[in-house]
Amino acid sequence: MGVELFHFEDDGVIPNNPRYPVLIYRHVFEDPSVIETTFHANNWQNSWVDGIFDFHHYHSVAHEVIGILEGHATVQLGGPLGKTFTLTAGDVIVLPAGTGHKALDTSRRFKVIGAYPNGQDYDTLTGDACERPGNLERIEHVERPSTDPVYGQTGPLFEYW
């Protein structure tokens, strides 16, 4: 398994996260069918199974983990000025609160699972000007998770966050 780290700056629309980098765990699951069980065992809950929105969005009140269950996609992280990545079944991305993400292109059978530390609720923001005044403070106050979504009490999250 390789871990990739990426920092994205606030572009004036998508705030991204000033402290924590995006973590991409490549090919961490040989069998993607165990991703949900693993996330739940490590207290990343309030999960859902679907795709990734095809518009830039972020969450200001929770970090998010996304595991690729099936297929592949090109996603853009960091907002319109961010970077594109190809993700495939078995990959996991850990998005710190504030990080923009959007699906640009997906395979026909693309499916992911998303979850949040301690089963937190989340919001979905798009960068509208009216969101801006309070979102930076909310992002700053989201605490570091107590577990890594894949490795539990150890793992890259503790090394880089």
C-alpha cells in the first residue's frame, strides 16, 4: 500500500484545510467488500453507498473517508484549482474538513462508501459566498479523529495529521 499526501490552499471559493493534508491510500483493500466493515470497526460511521457528486463540494463540520467499492473514477480534489486523480476499487481517500471534491468522470459501475469519524453528521457546501463567513471557523474546530479509518489505532492518519 502506498500513501500519497496533498495540501490544497484556500482558493477563495473552496477553503480546503489549513492543517491536514488529503491522504490517498492506494490499493489498500484487495477485497473492497470489506471496506464498510473496516470503517465501522474503526469508528468511522454514518456511512452511505453511492457515487461522488459531479459538482465541487466540501464538508465544514466533519472529515470524510471515501472507499472505492467498484469501478474507477477521475476526481478533482481541492476545488476548481485543485488536482485530478484516478481512483480505483480498493483505494481510500481521507478528506479533511473543508477539502473540495468532485467526480469528473466515472466508470459505468462506479460505487463508493463514505463515512465520518464517530458517525458525525456532515454538511454539504458548494462554495457559495453566503457560506464563507462561518465555514472557516467551523473547519478549524473539527478535531483530529481518534482512529485511522483503515488501521484503527495506528496508521498514516496519525503520522501526517
